[in-house]
Amino acid sequence: MKIVLLERVEKLGKMGDVINVKDGFGRNYLLPQKKALRATKDNIAYFEKQKATLQAQSKDLQTKAEGIAKKISGVELIMIRQSSEAGNLYGSVSSRDIVKGLEEKEIMINHTMVRIEKPVKMVGVHEIKLILHSEVTTFIKISIAPSEEEALAFLKNPELAFSKPRNFS
């Protein structure tokens, strides 16, 4: 399927590129998310008319995302979770948990902006990627522990989390 990108899409291209993608990816992701249009003559002409408006909107969203990134820089989340003596969590930390923690600090983002590369299932300090805009990416540190004191200790010295098993009684 040939499409015209309406915004920069990671690993595909930038706004205005006409590219070929698999039909399912185009129909199920790019078109419903309004990230692309089918590459017909009419749609290409429509895109050329709307290009300046789309670029201005994208620039505005990028500016807002950069403001949020400045707020986030330096923020460290503390999450209290029950864990085994070996440090394995009972459950895991999800993107929604991270969004909830940021909301408590009055930073509003969508859970789709949180990219957890591998499941967070251990106590300790983890670095999580946040994609606020196609051009704005930042990282946040989260400290997960059974108590707030341990979480603060992990932030000061991350190696503590991965030392010998501890007794949490």
C-alpha cells in the first residue's frame, strides 16, 4: 500500500514522504491514527495544500512536548511494591503506573508515550524512555522498592538493589 506520511514516523520517514508499507500496517495503524493518507492523486494534492498547516501544528506540539520534557528532566519516581526476598516483584510496573506517578507530580502525559523496553519485574532503579513527540524523547528514573526508605537508598546508590538478598521483615 502506498501512503503519504502526515507526520514523522520512527523507522518509516518524515512528513510528506510517499512510501510503501504492508497493507495491514497501513490499514490498522497508520490510517486510523491519522499518521498517513493513501497515496492517491487527490490525497497528495490535499496534502500539498495542508502541508504548511500540518507543519505549524507539528511545530506547536513539539514546543509543548519540549516544555514537558524540561519538567520531566530531573524527576525521579518512587514506586512502592511488594517483592520477594530475592527482589522479584509480585507483578510488574506498567506504563499506566508510570503515568499515574507523573500525574501525582502534576505532569500530564498519555500512557502511549511511555516505552518500556523490557518488563520491569525487579526492585531497583530503572530508566524508562518517554516519547513525547516524534522529535522529542526523554528518560525518567523510577526507583522500585518495598519501602520508601529503600527506594531513596536505591536512587543514591543503584548497586544496592542488586546486592545479596535482603530480609524485608
